[in-house]
Amino acid sequence: MTKREAAGQLTARTAIEVGTVGLGLAVAGPVGALGAALLKPALELATVRDRRGLRNVERLVEAVTESAGLSADEFEEWAKSKDGRLMLTTGAIQAAYSTMYEHKVNALAVVLTENLRDDAHLDLGVLVVAALADLEAAHVRVLDAVVNGPLPPRPEGMTDEPGVALQSQLGEQFPHLAAGVVPIMATLVRHGIADNRVARDDGNAAWAVTPFGRYCLEYLLGCKSGS
């Protein structure tokens, strides 16, 4: 059995299966044929989404086992051997299953691989996985811009600070995301990736990226290889 096949089997054991029972009940129940016709495209889309999630989990397991030189069964045994390992692994699986952002799957694989070799940073790994779980492409673009720039100039009289951004700067940098800058940064603040800062002009929020935020960004940008 190849590692890909073994990873697929492990994925199947941990995944949530989506069946056709709901559609069958809709056809036979009071909703009738019209309801079933309306429901079918939605269920098909849900099935497509779930298949994508399963592929993500398979990629995650395959990347970890290949990098660590373990079989899928050995990886499973490692994950079940301690509560911290189980929390880390299941958190990464759930995050991979739920995302449409491929870089996040890669980042989760690196976090798992690092912790397979050493339990010393297991608690930190759990925090990183929990943070990555809530980050999608938009969060990462904004985080990267704050850390690595360049950002639009600050208002006159305000000096630039590395790793610190004003709401007005982010809104100008990402005009199509301007209305979402505050909720995006709220997510980063909630996970300790960024801190709120007091801006000098009224109505212009400001945030600073924390060391933990830079640490997480390294995973997302592929700066950590897991080797």
C-alpha cells in the first residue's frame, strides 16, 4: 500500500461522511418533487465542498507522514498517545477540512511535522493551529502587508512604524476589503496575532503585529519547512 493510499484510508476513518439520505427524505416527504429539485443543487454543492475538505485532509496526512518518515498508522498511533498530540492533530485535521486556502494546509502540515519530532513545543503548536484555523486568504494578505509592506503613506505628521498599520492605510492598500479591515483585524487580535494600538487621529484605528503573529506568518508564507 502506498503512502497516498494509507493517507486516504486514515482520512476516511476521521472524516464526516455526507450521504444522500437527506435528499431521499426530501423526495419522499411533504416537500415533494419541487422541494427536491430545489434541494438537489445545494446538496451537490455541499458534496463538492466536502470532497475538497477530504482531499485537504489527505494532503495533510500525506505531507506529514512523508516528511516524518512514518506510515499513516504510525502517525495515528502517535496522535492518540497523548492528549496534547491528539488535540494538535485533530485541530489541524478540522482546520484543513474546513479551509479553501491551500497555503493553510501546507502550514498545518509543517506545524504537525515539527511536533512529531519534539513534544517540547506541543502547547505552542496547539495555539498556532487554533490561530491558523481562523485565518483565510484575506487575513493572510492583510497580515503580510502589515509585517512586510509596503503600505500607503501615513497621514501627514505621523511617522511610519514597522509592523504597525492604520485602518486608513489598510483600507487604501485593499480598497475591495476596506469594509472588512476591522473584522479581519479583530480576528487577528483575538488570537494574539495583533494588538490594538491607539492611533493619533480620531476615528482611525491602529494595530501592531505581535511576535506570535510573525511566528504564524512564517508558517503561512512557507518560511518554515518542517525539516
